[in-house]
Amino acid sequence: MRDAITVRDLTRRFGDFTAVDAVSFAVRAGEIFGFLGPNGAGKTTTIRMLTGLLAPSSGSATVAGLDVGTRADAVREVIGYMSQKFSLYGDLTVAENIELFAGLYGVTGARYDDRRAWVLAMAGLEDRTDRLTAELPLGWKQRLALGCAVLHEPAVLFLDEPTSGVDPLARRRFWDLIDGLSERGTTVLVSTHYMEEAEYCHRLALMNRGRLIALDSPSGLRGSLASAGSLRGSSDVGDMGDVGVRSSLEDVFVELVRREGGAVVG
Amino acid sequence: MRGPNPLRVRRMLRKELRQIFRDPRMKRIIFVAPVIQLVVFGYAVNTDIRETPLFVVDHSSTAESRRLVDALTASGYFRVAGQSDRPDALTRALDRGTAIVGIQIPPDYAADLKAGRPAALQVLVDGTNSNTATVAQGNAARIIRGLAEERLRSGGASPPRGVDLRIRAWFNPDLASRVYNVPAVMGVILMLMSLLLTAMTVVREREIGTLEQLMVTPLGTGELILGKTLPVALIAMVQLALITGVAILWFGIPFRGSLPALLIAALIYIVAGLAFGLIISTVARTQQEALMVMFLFFLPAIILSGFMFPVFTMPPVFQWISLANPIRHFLEIVRPVFLKGYGVAELWPSYLWLLAIAGGAMASARLRLGGALR
């Protein structure tokens, strides 16, 4: 299968500061690809470059086979984007937000009716179409934002810390939706700093100080570190419950960042 | 380059109008500001000097001297604010500001007149406000001269020969400042609205983060600009109709020109305002900043526009600078269109200037906005 996203030596500098440093990776079509890393690791900057919000200093990237540097207009037609900032219009109603974004994405006629019904059902907002978006609880807002980002059934969906600030239940429900999108062939690139969310991803890219320091499946990441014998505490990651899995992934993460940090400093 | 997609522009336009009319703050700005400006400039700001307080020291106390005071007050330009037979009372009145003009009539005023000798009068004027002083002085001199000529004529003698100066003000015979100010208020309100609404709606989206969300959709820079500016232009045109209506029907300002001449100028002028609003929105990060930058631009632009002080009285440097000021050119169109019945044929240089400013500003707004977003 063709790669949905390819990134080659992507770099972004802000003055002397290198936010993203020669990052390369590829995301397979239909994959849920997780971006993991501490604040300031360069996750958001990478996503902003892939969505055409920010020009790279050097390097190249393609999204759905289109070069983000030269075909930015075409890229915007086939991607969906949702950021950590809740970014629908609070002073518009649920229905008005859907209408606006459907119009911007050119979703009209019978397809519009279908997609509108689908988004309302997905977000559980069928009875609240005339409510102002600002009055909705955060979890619902976020589901609506996701719905508006996929109204046009994009090939690639970018989610920048989409669940920050939501309660665990709403977060679980949100990830069920992402799973559903992925099953229907949407490629999802998602950044997060919630460890339990990393478990939902097919593959994880660990970022630190603008560099990609590891790229593997969640189990692969745990395994590589366990075999290296540097994991403190339990290295038994076979059939553990949620909590155990989470703590060990977190250990992998902390260990890798610590090593990386050490290498840079000393 | 692709042309604007009508569907996207339409949806943006609908969204903007919904948001603007849902925001009580915006509604106040749109509807209250023009009313206040019209009332202030239609009623309060009055540079006609009528009812100037006059202090009279009459040492003569004769029918002749009373006739003089009557002539002054009957004109409507003066009212007697105080009277005394002691000169220091006059000084005090001028000091305290209870009188702007003082007149002192000497004891032998009536006797001199009867004897055919030149009679002396002292007129004192408070020069603190040079404009008021000049006008009051002119009024007093004109009335007193009129009285003297009348006396000569009734006495059978012909007035002294020489230059007979007869001044008539054209286009605004009463020299009413309202006639001059109200059309200009249009220029101020249209600029204020197009600047403010455009800058605020764009910066607000930047603050909330929705601007970024818009930029990852296929919405192009041109479509964003159209979606943002068309609703403001619509509102500005409604206000133009409103102000023109009030000016003509309520304030009785004569409208001697053609409606198309006014409309064309207003359209170009509004586009200039929208473009400057967009430029401000690329400079400012927050709404407060936008407001500050706006007034930094707006206040000097008003002062250098000829709204209050004529452009030709400014030092040459400022006259040059004001050539880039859209408000100046709009006022140079709107006043003659109203009062002189001029049109594009007479005022084409001002139209061209406006067009150049609007085009240049819009091009740079587009560049800056495209650059700021990508």
C-alpha cells in the first residue's frame, strides 16, 4: 500500500532555535500514527508544516501523494485538521458550524445531508442542532470539531492533542471514533501526551528536542527497551492490565528522553 | 491562481453576518456610533459665532448710544452679558470670561455725532480663542459701520467714496458650520466602521484560533478577504444611506450633486478602509492591540484630512503626507458633491487618488495576509 504521508529531512528553524531537526518518517495509508513527546518536542510544529500552516526551513514532505511545499492548495482539499485549541465558532450553533465547514469543503446537496446526519449522530448532537456551540460541554464540542474536520471524508486526518482537557470517559469515546475512521481507510496522525492514548496507535513516533528518537509499534517500543535491560521496574509486559501497560510505556518514554537528553548535554 | 469559489465566499459571508449581529458589542458599534457622531457634529459642534456675550460700558447714556447697543444685539450675533459705567467692571468680565467682547462708549459720543465729528468707540476682544475673536470682531465692525453709513444717509450726506466691499458666501450663504460638517461626518463614520469591523473580526479569529482552522480548509486568501470584507462593506453602505438621509431630511443639508458621484466615491473609499483594517489585523495579535493601532492611524488621519482644519493651511510636508490619506480625498469629494453639485467630471483627481490608495492598500493587505497565514 502507498504511504499516506512521507517526510524527508523536514526541518524548521525559528531564528537560532531548531524546532524540528531533520525528521524523516512515513505513515502507511489507514494507519493511526501517534506523535509522542514532551512539550516543545516539535510535534505541533511538524503537524503545522504537514498541514501547510507553516513553511519548512528545509526538507520535504508529501501528504496523500501531494508535495506540501508546491501543492499546498491541493493538500488542503484532502486533509482534515483539529487542534488542541477548540476551534469551532462558539457564537454559531451546532448546525451553523456544520453548514460553514461543509461549504468550505464543497460538500453540498445529498452528500451534505448525509454527512450532516452522520456528524450529528457521531457527536450525539441530533437534538441540539440549534444550541450555541459555546454552551456545549467540552467533550461534545471536541466530537463536533472532529466531525467538522472529517465532513469531506479526508484521506488524511491530523489531530494535534485533540483530547487535552477532556475527562477519561469522553476521551475513550473520542478514540472509538478515531478507530472507526481508521477502519474505513482514513489515515490518522495524532499527537498526544496521554500515555494510555499511545496504546490506541498502530505505530508511535517519539520526539524530543525536535528530533525523532524512536519509531515503532507500542509493543515493539516496550520490547526493544526491555531487551536492552534498561527498563526499571517490571519488564514483564505480556498480559498486564491497562495500568501496567501504561506505566511501562511511560517508562520507555522517560528512559528514551533521559538518554537523549544526556547525550545532548554531556 | 484560481478565482474565488462562490459557495465558499457565500458561506463565509453568512457566517460573518450571523456573528456580527449576534454580538451585542458589534451592534452597539454599528448603530450607536453613527447616531452619536451625527448629533455631535450636527448640533454641538458649532463654529458659527452667535450670541457672543457682550459687556457694555456706556458713559454716554444717550439715545444714540442705546441705538448702538440695540443694533449689536438685534443682529443675533451679540447678547448683553453685563452693563456698568465703570471700566474696571469690563476688565473683570473679560478676565472671568463672562464676556468675550467689551464695548466702551465715551461720554461725548452723542455730542461728537451731532457735531459731525468722528466719534471714537473702544472695542475689546478676548483673543484666547483666535477663531471666535476674529469672527466676533468682524461682526462688531460690520454692524457699527452699517450704523454709521445709515446715519450719513439719513442726514442727507452720501457715504464716503472708495471701495464698496460686498461679501457674499456662495454654496452656504449663512456660513452654517453644520452644512460643512455633516457631509464630512459621513467620511469619518464610514472609515471608522470599515477599519474597526474588519480589523476586529480578523484579529478575534486569530485570538480564538479559528483563523488557523480556516487556513487548513481549501478557503483561499482572496476568499477569506471577500468573506471578511463584504459584510462590512454592506453595513457601511447601509450607514451611508442612513447618514445621507438624515443629512438631507433632518438637517436640511442641500444635496446638489448626483447620487452616483457619491456612491462611486463611497465604494472606493470603503474598500480603502477595509484594506487598512486588514493590514491592521496582520500587525495586531489581540483585539486591544488592534484597537490601539487603529486609533494610532485614525486620529492623525482625521486631523490631516481637512475635517476640522483646512489642508491648505498645513505646512507643505503635511500637505504632502495627507495625499496618502483616503479621508482627505473623500472629504474633497463629498463636500462639493453635496454643496456645489460637482461630480466625477470636476473632481476626478480626488477619485483617482482614492482609487490608487484603495488599490495599493488592498494589494498589500492581500500580500501581508497571505504571508502571515502560510
